[in-house]
Amino acid sequence: MTLELRNLTKVFGGRGKPIVRAVDNVSFTIAEGETFGLLGESGSGKSTLARMIPRLIEPTAGEIIFQGNPLTHLNERDMRNVREQIQMVFQNPFSSLNPRMTVRELIGEPLLIHKRASGAALDDQVRDMMKLVGLNPEHTNRFPHEFSGGQRQRIGIARAIILNPKLLILDEPTSALDVSVQAQVLNLLIDLQRSLKLTFLLITHDLSVVRYMCDAVALMYLGSIVEQGNVNQIFKQPKHPYTQALMRDIPSTNPAQRMLEHVSLEADIVSAPWSGQGCRFSPRCPAAQIGNCKTVEPPLIPVGDGQLGACHLIQPQVNQN
Ligand SMILES: Nc1ncnc2c1ncn2[C@@H]1O[C@H](COP(=O)(O)OP(=O)(O)OP(=O)(O)O)[C@@H](O)[C@H]1O
Ligand SMILES: [Mg+2]
């Protein structure tokens, strides 16, 4: 399994409504078996990006290539087959489960929809799945309100994996849960990833979740990736002023970067809106007074060892030849 996004874009609005470029020209590749973290503040476009992958939201432009196959031109029937392989787990296990359905119906529904099993065979699979995610298989006739938040998220995970998918898109899977329960659900996900050979796209705004779970990380800001790298690069040598502000307590020996560490994120996206010109982070970046920051949008370029950054102030990768 590999997933490649090429220049994926979603524009909402138009026809009298304000235009929002929720996802703006995003490209990245997720390798088989890895956990790719998508990190960003509220409103940065994470959920919109995630929902475009199985085409629950239609992209405005760009391409989604899943296991070598472009998805954007598939018809509904072919797309249904692809959706068996790409499943989502949502943030809120309270609102994402139909309160009138039993656990058996909730976990078994994908099998019915995709005509994989029914009757006693379905019951068996549901019970196996409940055991796998740490639920009591005798509770198949209970309703969501009879479970705790963590148990409900286990139901959501069981629903997502019962069709044996390749890619799980986890949109803030633990942010609605008590801290004490979060680690249990994350550990369940790690176990399932190993035993079922799953690939994860994990959306979060929680740095500790990124550090615990992810191999690669992309930072999204106002619809665009501003930095990308492996988890060590992002935590130990962040290059973009936005990432550095997030990781502020990490010391740097490079004087130029030390200056960038004085970035203040006191202003938020609302109080310092982007004009649409120049770097989208420039209204909040105190270092953005020089050169092209206010006029030219910095492209996402290699900044060393596979790390990527979109900032006029970071040195591009030096060619070794
Ligand atoms: N259906 C829609 N119509 C218009 N604008 C939308 C729609 N869905 C999302 N947006 C806008 O697109 C932007 C990105 O929203 P999105 O929900 O993808 O962000 P997010 O990163 O998932 O945020 P959060 O962390 O709060 O979940 C926001 O400005 C949002 O208001
Ligand atoms: Mg979201």
C-alpha cells in the first residue's frame, strides 16, 4: 500500500459565499506500514484533506493515487471497492455512532453494505472483532450509550477494521477521550497496526501523540504543508518558524535559527489573517520582515535529509556534487 497525494486542493464557497481554500496544493506520499502524522491548528484543513482521500469530499483539483491507481476519475461502483481498503475513525465516538443501533449492527454494518457476510457468519465476525479491540463479545446487543468514551472509540475502530482495510485515516481519534484512556486506545492502534499490517494517516493537534505514534510528520498551516520530515527531524531540528514556535523549548546551535526561535504565536489565525499574498505564516511571524516574505509565497523545498520546508529564511539543501 502506498498513498500519494498530488497537488490536492479543496475550495469551498463561491456563488456569493466567501471562498475558503481549505486545502491548497498539498502533495505527500505515505509509505506502507508507516504512521504519517498530520499536525495543525484548528481550521488548517486537516479533516478536509482526510475526507478527500476516500472522496467523501470531492477535490477541487489534484490527484489521489492509491496503490498505484488514480482515484479521482473512478465511478461510484469502483470507488466503493476502494473504500473497503480506506477506512476512517472519527474524533467523536459520541456523535459518530448511531445511538439507535446495537454494537452488533454498528460493527457488522460494513459487512452487510459490502455484502461480505450476514446472519450467523456476521455474528461470529462481530464477536471476533470485539475481542480483537478489547470489548466483551457478550455485549453485542448493547447500545452506544451503555459504553464509556474509550469503549465507544473501540467500537468505531472495530467498524473501521472489519473489512480488513489497508489504510486507516484516524481523525483526532483520542482527543475526545480522558487522558487516562487516550494511551490505551493509542496502544490498541499500535497493536492492530502490527498484527493487521495497517498504514495510518493520523490527524492530531497533540504533539505528544505525534511523538508517540508517528514515523513521518507534516505540518499544515492554512491549508498548506509548511514543513515535513521524519519525527526526529521535526522535534529535534525544526526548520520552519511555525514548527520552531511549536517546539520552542528545543535549543538550537545555529544562530540564524536561534533568532527564529523568538517567534511568538500570541497572535492567532483570526487576529492576524493572511492577505493571500506572500507567505501564509507571515502575519504571525516576527522574522518575516525581510525579503520576499510579504510578497512571494515560499515553495515547499528540500532542506536536507528528506526534510522539506516552505520558508524564505531557511537555507535550501546544499547540493553535495
Ligand atoms: N463544508 C464546508 N464549507 C465551507 N467551508 C468549510 C467546509 N468545511 C470546512 N470548511 C472550512 O475549511 C477550513 C478547514 O476546515 P477543516 O475542518 O478541514 O479544519 P481542521 O484542520 O480539521 O480543523 P479542526 O482541528 O478544528 O478539526 C476551515 O476554514 C473551515 O471553516
Ligand atoms: Mg478536523
